[in-house]
Amino acid sequence: MNVPARVLGAVLLLLVFFAPAHAAVSVQNLRQWRAPDHTRLVLDVSGPVEHRLFTLSDPHRIVVDLEDAVLGGELPVLDASGPLLAALRTGRPDPGTLRIVLDLKTEARPRSFLLKPAGQYGHRLVIDLHDLKAEAVATASTAPDRRTARQAGPRNFVIAIDAGHGGEDPGAVGRRYRTFEKTVTLAVARELARRMAKDPTMRPVLIRDGDYYVGLSDRFKKARDHRADVFVSIHADAVPGRQASGSSVYALSEKGATDAMARFIADKENASDLIGGVSLNDKDDLLAKVLLDLSHTKTIHDSLSLGDDLLTELKRVGPVHHQRVRQAGFMVLKAPDIPSVLVEVAFISNPTEEKKLRTAGFQRRLAEGIYRGLKRFVARLPDEPSPAVAAARHHVVRPGETLASIARRYEVQAEVLRFANELSREPSAGTRLLIP
């Protein structure tokens, strides 16, 4: 049937006129999390939203413009007790824009991104405010010089303790008591740090010491910044549909190591100190992989040994879910130069174990078991820091010495010495070699 053009046009006009108006995105809630070096604000929104963020000075403030958005109700009162945020204001610079103004106490570096629905949360707009003063202080501070520490007394082993999840990420949630995994892991981590603080041979470093989120890559970066000898990430397991129980210990798998290696090779500038200060900028990818792979292979071996020690002691605390150390590609374990393990202390999805995890007594027993396992492991470590965390050493070749004999002396592979010093033949007497 042929429809006259003027009739068709009239119908289209009516459809446009009576079409429902586009629904504006609603800002429904505001949550706030404070970490030592930044503050995170999370806006719950009803759907994806276009936004623009910019900073103003005199006084310092951050402006967030949300297009085609409205307030779904009164936002919670902002906590202004921290060092950054002073107040929050809202307004409309034009009818189609919702403006949120964050008044600051000092200058901050903002970052914003959108998150899709996940778990109990819907769409979210995340605004991270990084404290420039706190970052400057952290950059200026350096880890203690271990050579000085060794002169003063026995070696002080640095143990990085990572409480899993945190802040916006609650982790697993218990079925009966609705216990958050992030709460349990922080409690055990703090108890472990308190126990270690009494030991003159150990220095604990808490990766997270409050209810805030730390990015996965930032966790082992902080451990490396503190020149940690060991990295222990604490979690509470959960499985759907069946009653599992007991502790488990995980180390990095070879596949996970391979994936991580590719990223480190792509950033040779920052990877150079992973093998004792050898620069990788002038090495091809194959040689860089050989050097890093040698380092990473030993780290995985040490991680498995550490895991065995932890399992041995955790069996004295309660049942274990797996009798041997398991291996998986956990992102948080991918520091190629620090023995790293992930400990699932119990099953928070099991109501019986969830109830125990909520008690201070069980948290102390778990911390004590992990501490005893760490003591077993560090007792076998050399009094010298590993090459990955020590300053690069040098050796002047003496008459009669060979590359193999020098390698045995410093407990490194001869091929590592060859690659690191770009040798095509045996070094002559008087040659100064870098020992990674």
C-alpha cells in the first residue's frame, strides 16, 4: 500500500512529539573512603553518565559536571575530618548539567572513572583524590639501609602483610552473619603485625591498615618500596553450594609468572632493579626474559617453600583444606623478586567457620600460626638480603678465577654473569664484574 508523503511526514511528527522524554541519570548515594595517601568518593548512579572533571585554585576545589543528571535525594553529609576534603556543594550551571563542587583544604590530584554493575552495586562514578603532600612525604622517605642495619645487629627481615580487599570491595560475605571478608582479613593482618613487632628480627609492613581499597598492582609495589623479604596476602575463602572448611595456601603458578613477565619486559626501565640493578634498556626482549625468568623461577621456588612452612603451622591451628601448597595466577602474587603467598585462613561461606572468624581468639591463633610459619622460613634465609633487594655488588677478577668459580661464590648462575656484563669470553684478571 502506498502512503502519501505528507501523511507519512505527519505521522513521524506525531511520534516525535509524543515520544517519552529521555530519563535523566539519578545520583542516588555517596560513599567515602579514606586511605593514607588518597580519599575515594563513590557516587551511586542509576546508569552510565557522561561527566567532566576539572580543578580550580584560590581556593583549591574540584568540579565534577554530570550531563543530563539529577539528584535522587539528599546526599549524605561529607566527612571533613581528613586532610583533604572541606565540604561538598551541588548546583546547576545550566539546566542539563548537575555540578558537584568539592572544596579542598589543600591541593589534590583527582582521577575519575566509571564502574559497571557488580555484585551488590550498580553503576558507579568513582573519584579518587590523591594527597600531593602525602605523596611527597612517601617519595622522600626511603627504606632503611640494610648494610647499616647489619652492622648494628642481626638482620631485620621485612614482612609485607596484605589484608585482602577493603573499602568499596568487601570481598566474600558470610552467609549467616553477613561478615565481610575485608573486616576479617584486616583483623588478622593487624594481629600478625602486632605479633611480629615483638620480634627483634622482623619488621612488619601493613599494605592496608584501614578500611580502604589498594589496587592489586599497588600492593606488591608498596612491598617492593619497603624492600620486603616476604609478601603474605590474607584472605577468607568462599564457595557456593557446599560446606568446605579449612585453610589453604597458594603460590604463583608458572602460567601466572609468564603473564607477569611479559608486562615487566615491556617496561624495562622499571624492571632493571628486579635483577640487582642490571639495566635492561640495551638488552633485547629475549635476553631480558632470560634474566627476569631466572629471578622469577627462584622466587616461585622460594614461595612454595614458604607456603609449606605456613601450612605446617596452620595445621596446628585447625584443619587445612588442601594438604599441599596450591598454585594459581593471582595478580597480587606477581612480584617477580619477592617470595609471595596467599593464605585463605578459613571458609567465610561456612557458617561454622564464619562464626569463628568473627572472634578475636581465633584471629589471634591464625596470626600466631602464620607468624610461626614465617619464622620457619626466614630462619633459612641468608643473613645478606637477596640480590633482588640489595644494592648491586661488584667483583674484581683475580688471577686464576673463572666465571664459573665467581658464580659459585656469589650463588648466581654463570649465564647471568655473562649476560649482565656482556661477556663473550672468560674475564681477564682485573676486570670489574657487576654481580646482580
